[in-house]
Amino acid sequence: METSGEHAVQKRQVLFFCLFLGVFGAGAEPLRYFVAEETERGTFLTNLANDLGLRVGELSDRRSRIVSDQNMRFLLLNSLTGDLLLNEKLDREELCGPTEPCVLPFQLLLEKPFQIFRAELQVRDINDHSPVFLDKEILLKISESTNPGAAFPLESAQDSDVGTNSLSNYTISPNAYFHVNVHVGGEGNLLPELILDQALDREEIPELSLTLTALDGGSPGRSGTTLLRILVVDVNDNAPEFVQSLYKVQVPENSRVGSLVVTVSARDLDTGSNGEIVYAFFYATERILKTFQINSTSGYLYLKARLNYEAIQTYTLTIQAKDGGGLSGNCTVIVEVTDINDNPPEILISSLTSPIAENSPETVVAVFRIRDRDSGNNGKMVCSIQDDLPFVLKPSVENFYTLVTERSLDREQNTEYSITITVTDLGTPRLKTEHNITVLVSDVNDNSPAFTQTSYTLLVHENNQPALHIGSIRATDRDSGTNAQITYSLLPTQDPHLPLTSLVSINADNGQLFALRALDFEALQAFEFHVGATDQGSPALSSQALVRVVVLDENDNSPFVLYPMQNASALCTELVPRAAEQGYLVTKVVAVDEDSGQNAWLSYQLLKATEPGLFGLWAHNGEVRTARLLSERDAARHRLVVLVKDNGEPPLSASVTLHVLLVDGFSQPYLPLPEVAPERAQEDSLTVYLVIALALVSSLFLFSVLVFAAVRLCRRRRAAPLGVCSVPEGHFPGHLVDVSGTGTLSQSYQYEVCLKGGSGTNSEFKFLKPIFPNILSQSIGREVEE
């Protein structure tokens, strides 16, 4: 490999451009390198890093690659060292044909950041092909009447090499009659002519055999030969002549095979066989013979194969018209192939980056090149993508485009994008090519876990079992993968008196909350704490929610009686005057319940009484009141058992014993009652004594009343036989009977007695209510008449 020398090195410019600033060096000279064809694979061409002024390893860091239109990997780049090597043997004739110079353009593409450097590899020809004649023998008929100096065109040889290695000269074997003259054809090729030096004499020399040699200009030179047979014919003094020496025609490249291209016409003034014209190609190349055919009698030129403007734009044909006498004439037909829009645009992807991290700034997704093998408007292209995507196309040099993100992507909105690159040419009809690219968006931990609720309220019954599942919290994360894996935890509480870690625990994986020990409503009705949800991203994101645990009361506390106190050393006795009215408030049982709600609603019930019906108990407030008026017959001491019951389920209760003492009045000195013996026998005997005493008192009272009544009745009968009272019937004057207190009674009672007279023997008396001493002091007593 060799460079273009000092002069080319000075002209070579290394183009640095920044895609994002939109600066492109479209007019800069490309880097040029040269290599001879057939050079061995692996040959060192150059060091691109040195040529571009880059440091060692920068090509690798910036993800460099070689791209070309030919889609041929004829070059190999070592991105670590920057060495550019030949990847395969190159055949200049196969790559470029007759085109000279043979230039293979390529680009050095750097992705990070995006840059393109243009370069060319020029393949130099070597003399590896010899000139070749298509025919091994050329037959030429020359009339003996031909004058010296006449020229006869000969078949030209073909040489695939170009430049100095191409065909350069023709020679002919030494003879006395002919020499070869060489001139340049319309396409720049060398055409040999046979020049007659002296007149021929058929009778002397009817035929000549000469060797025609074609020489190239290579070093060492190569050559090719063909046999030239010259037949001397009799006089035919009129050669065919074409109507036009040059035919020029334009043929669309999509013309069908067999279609007429042009009609050539020649005329011959001779008659007979000397005037009969036959048309044929005059030493046509193999390419022409494969593409065209001519009707030998009519001169019609037809298409034999499809035309391709992108391959060959012009054909030059030489058609010969020969009469029966051997004379001929030539004309030139130039066929220009016109382009039609028969090639759709092409999209050549150079690089594609997928996936792309979300939230990334403007990022190059793909680098590609478009091309259209047509020409003119048929080769002009418009490139676009869908409008509703966050991507934009940016044009670069050499029909390169970069597909970049227009804004940051959000994976939570779209996990992938299907991008259709559409390239449309401007031909008629317009052709379109589409290429689909799928770009994946990779997740970035940009979303914190979000709880389904900002706060949670959990209800737990007290006296629960330890490790009881009391509820769950839940958070979601819009990210994916490890960025969406959530771990739950208890956050430190601000209350130093709340032993949170001994009360509840949380399952770090699913957010289930457990009560670690039994809760007591009476000690702790509710408590609050915060829970955290943290994802596994890097850096990790978290959020928190408030959890309020409300302890529900259970009926686990019996009512407690505050009054009367049950654990007192001395009994508490309630005093009730015998003169108390019905509904008199004796006492009030006071009780509380440590539970709450309906579990603390208390009701009172008189469970046992010494004398049922004497006292009543209000069920809702615990007030003990007299149910009726008290009498002397009522026992002085009473024992009431009160049941206090809550409204829980099941209900709990407590009982209290009340001791009530009936007294005549609060002014009487009151001696404390002796302690009640625990034995039931003593209590029963005391009751018996009281009953006996009351019976005696009652009997004495009844006897006194009867005696008084009898005496009064006898005296009234004497005075008034119709009645014993001086008042009208139905009026009962108040006669008071004083009964001194005797026996166990401590007070004196007076009774007002009135007898009613009648004609019969029946008499009745009425007991009025007893009159207490304080009442008697306000009335006037009356003595009993004898």
C-alpha cells in the first residue's frame, strides 16, 4: 500500500463535526488511500488514529466502524491500534470494470460522540489481463480493384486492464501489401485499420494469411493475436452505403425484451448478388452481443436483454452492411438508456442502540444512510418518521441520517417504541421504502414506592393472641425489575414512651402487620406509627405512610363497687327512719367498670332482701329507696344483696351487701350494732326473739283496745240508745289512745280510734296512722272517759 505522496498528505483534511450543533463538513476533502489490486489479504494500509490525530484507543472508546455503500467488508479496522487492514483481495476489473480511476468510497463512523470521516480507497490496476480477440480468425474480402491507401476496419481486441496496462497498439506480421494503422474510437478505445500499400492481383495472390497482434502498455507487456485471412475477390465497384452514418436513439431502461430500438438502412447501386445487403454487428463486444440483436435482411435492431440505466447508460454499436460481392459499409448507432424510477430507495443501517435508558438526554438511537440508484428526480429522496414519537431525524453528510431522541423517555409511559423510517423518492411514480426499528426503553429508578393509602386504620380487639395478623399495608412502584421490588419496614417513632418494636412487627416482603403481644384497651386505647416502603433501585427511593392501630374493648373487667366499700374492716350500715315516706332514698350503690362503651353500661338488681317488697332498687343509677311506708311490724335490721351487672357479652357482674337499720328518729342515741356473728344459728335465734316480742306487744295492744271499746259501748247505750257518739253518723271524732312503749319498741305511739254505732250488734273501729311524738306535741290530747 502506498499513500498519494506528500502533496496528497498536505491536502488531506481531518473533519471533526458535532452532530448536536448541526455542523457538518460536507465539502471537506476525503482521506485518500491507494492499493494495488490482487494485494494479499491482511495488508496494512494506514493507521487511521494517526491520520485523524486521535489518541491510541480512542477509536475503540468511541465505538468506531467502517461503513460503505458497497456493503462489502473489504476493509478491516483494528479499533484498539487504529490500523486499517485489507480484508480481502480486490479485483479492480470486477469492482469497477472499465471505469478509471477505481475509487471505493467508505466512511469512518464514530458513535460517541457522533462523527463521520469520509475516505476513499483507490484500487490501482496491475497488468493481469492480456488483450483478447473475440474471433480466432478474421476473414476479409478485398477486391482486386481496390486502390492502394484504402483502409479496412479490423476487429479490436478486448483488454480488461485500464490505463497504461490497457490496449496500446496493434501490429501485423511483415508483408508487402498491408500495414496496420491505429486510431482512437468514440469511446476512447483503439481501433485497428488495415491499410492497402499496393494493388492486389487475384490471379497472382488469391489469398493472404497474416497475424494481427494486439499489445498492451503494461510492464512486462502482454499481447494477443488472431489470424487475418484476406481473400482477393473480383471487381465489385459499388459498396453499400448507409442512409445515415450515425444513428442516435434514446431507449427507456424498462423497455421490454424484443422491442424495436432503431432501424438502420443501407443501399447498394450494384445489382444481383452484388446489390444484396446483409446487416451484421461489426466486431461487437460481448456486452453488446448479449444486449442487442439485428435482423440481417431488414436492419431492425431489437433488444435482446433488459437494460439497466444504473449499470450502463450508453451503448455504441457499429453495424456493417455487406453486399454479395464482399463490399461493405459501416454506420454507428448510439443507444442512450434513459432512467425511469424503477429502483426504490435503500436504507443502510450502520448502528442501532437499544435499549435506551429512560430520562437520558438527547441520545443517538441509530445511524443510517439512504441511497437511490436512479438519477435526477428519480434519485432524490425524502426521509421521515412518524410525527407522534419523541424522536427526530437529523441529516448529515453523504446522505447519512441520525435518529436521536427529542426529549427524555419515560419507561412508565412506553416500554418500547416501534419506529418506521420512510424514504420516498421524487420520481414518477414515487417509490417508497420503509424500515421498522424497535427501540426498547430500559428502566431507571425514578419512581418512589406509592402506598395505596396515605394512612391506614387497623382495629384490634384487646387480649389478642400474640403474633396475630392485624392487617396489611401495600405500596406499588411504577418501575420494573429490582427497581420495583419493595421492602417494608417500621420507622422510628417520635414518642419515646411507645415501645413500638415490642408491640408490632411487619413482614418486609408483603407488608403484613402482626401484634407481638396481647394488647390491653385499659392501658393503651390507640397508637400511631409510620411504615416505610423502600425499593431496591440504586439509589434506593422510599416513601412512608401513617398507621393507626385502634384497640377495641373486650368485656374483660367486672364492675367494681366504690360505695359501699366491700373490703372495709367495719360494716357500713344505712339508717332509715321509720317515718320515712315511700320512695325515701336509703342509699346509692356507686360502681364503675374499667371497660368502655356498652361493656361499661351498668345495671343494678336487688338480688336478695330480708323483707322483699320493702325496698326498691333503681336499675340504672343504683339508688335504693323505700318501696312503701314503714311500720312497726317491719324488722329493724335488713340485709340487701345488690347485683351490679355490665352490658358486655358475656356480661360480668359484682355483688354488694347493704345493711339497713330502721330507727325511730335520728335524735335517739344510736349505739353501734354488735357485730354480726358469722354463724347462721345466732342470726336465726335473734329473729325468733324479735317475732315473739312483736307478738306480745301486738297482743297487749289489741287487748287494751277491746277493753276500751267495751267500756265505752256500755256507757253510750245508757245515754243514747241510738248511738254512742254525739256526732252525726259517719263522723268520727278523734279519740286518742296512748300506748306507752313497752317491750322492744323504743317510742310511744298514739292512735286515733272512732267507734260507729248502729242498730246491729256489729261495731267496727278504724286505726288511723300512728302519730309520732313530734306530731303529738302539736295537738291537743283528750283523756279517755271512764
